[in-house]
Amino acid sequence: MEEIKLFCPATIANVSCGFDVLGLCLEQPGDEMIIRKSKTPGIQITKIVGQDLPLETEKNVAGVAGLALLNDLKELKAGFEIEIYKKIKPGSGIGSSAASAAGAVFGINQLLDEPFSAKELIPFAMQGELLASGALHADNVAPALLGGFTLVRSYDPLDVIKLPVPEQLIGTVIHPQLEVKTADARSVLKHSVSLKNAITQWGNLAGLISALYTSDYELLARCLHDEIVEPLRSVLIPGFNEVKATALKNGALGSGISGSGPSIFALSKDEATANQIAAAMAEVYRKFEVAYDIHVSKINRDGIKIL
């Protein structure tokens, strides 16, 4: 195989109570990437359509992630060209950088006859996230590569667990056209939390994991609460409190900030409710006169797909 075309899905990180450790993969939206072998060693980003992003390999998350993979295979003198068709807007909070970084390492790995497992690709993709946000986090790239829900049990050493997905679960995401950079969203966070808040957060995260294994939607709803990060970040997103309240009023199991924002997600247990939530969320931003994109999506159980 000399060339591969990929669908690289959007992801929701944190999922309320799982800051930097929990994420889920969406069926849509997603980027497309074409990766082909080249006679020139290294990686060249030859085309980016849809967004104004750097073509320089060392300044592009796909290039940095791909180079990390190649550098690990020290004896390899392989070369690759990458085309990126961006449909996930940078700064949207639904894993734009993760889609590019994960897509690059997935595609290169395929063209090299898979020297690495999907889990082994996660550290390489994390190097792209480091470039984008200044932090080595895996809560977007892990679900993009593995599909479904993922839990980062540990970062040192890296230990990622794929979790089950309740059959009826569906996501609604609204992206107001306001940019919140991940680095800025991290700057508002505190470096210490109270023991009381930490205990509440641990309980919610543990309960949410149990709910995924048992398909207990009522328990899931009780656990979709962020005691620590959301109160600090929500002030960066105009209309957040109203959108969240509207989602819950219209039947959401829970609602919160997707990643670092400004996107806001809601989870529900059927498509009719998810669409009702989408219409209600949209009405809030129409009143604010803020443009938005909105997506209703099932949970993507497979992650990145070969087209």
C-alpha cells in the first residue's frame, strides 16, 4: 500500500468529571487525511484545506506526531506526504489537533505494515497535543485512535483503558463561533483543589465508569458533574450556564464543556431527545446573536477509519 485515505473523528474530552483522563469519540464531524509514501525521508505536509494552518512539519501537529513515530523507529529512512482536509475547526474544543495528530500516526503506521498497536500510537500522537496546547494529554487522541470511551488510568507510565459504550447513548455538541485556546483554558486552572471537591470528583468519575459498564443511564446522569474544572472555565464561554440549563431541561442526561471549550456537549439516551436538545441549544445562541455549528452524533466505537 502506497497511499491511504482516512476519516479522523472529533472527540469530547473530560466528559465533565474526567479532566485529562476521560474522553469519547464521535461519528461526526471529522477531518479527512491522505497520507502517501515518499522517496524524500521524513514528513512533508503538502496540502491543508479548510483552515489556515502551518505547512512546516515542526509547526504542524500532524508533522510533529508523525516525526515522533519515525524517530522511534531509528533505523527507518521512510518518507511520507500528508494532505489534511480540516472540517473540525481549531480551538473548537472537539479535538481538532487530536484528529490531525492521531490521523498522522495511524496512517503512517498502516503504510509501514503496523509495527505499533493502536495503544502504542498514543504517545506519538500526544506529541502533537504538546505542540498545540503545551501539555501532554491523551484524553482526545486516545478515543480517536481506540474509539468509544477511553480512560487514562496513568500518564507515567501511560496506561489507557478502553471502556464499553451504552447502546443508546448519543451526543449533542454546539460550537459557538468563539475561540478558546487550550493553553488559555489551562491558564485559569488552579494547581491545588480542596479534599472535599476531590472526593466528590473521584466519586463521580468512578460512578460514571460503573454506569458505562452497566448501561445505567440514571447513574450516568448523576455522575456527569464537574466539581473542579467547569466552574473555572465556564466563565470563558458566554451563554454557557443558559445552554447547560436548557440541555438539562430538554432531557439531557448531563451537559458540560467539551474539552477546553467553547463547545458544549450533552449526552442523552435517544436520537429524538438529542435533536430536541440541539434545537434548544441553538435557540440560546440565536438570542445571543452568536453564530454556531451543531452536531448530533452517535458514539464512534471504532475511532479513525480507512476510507
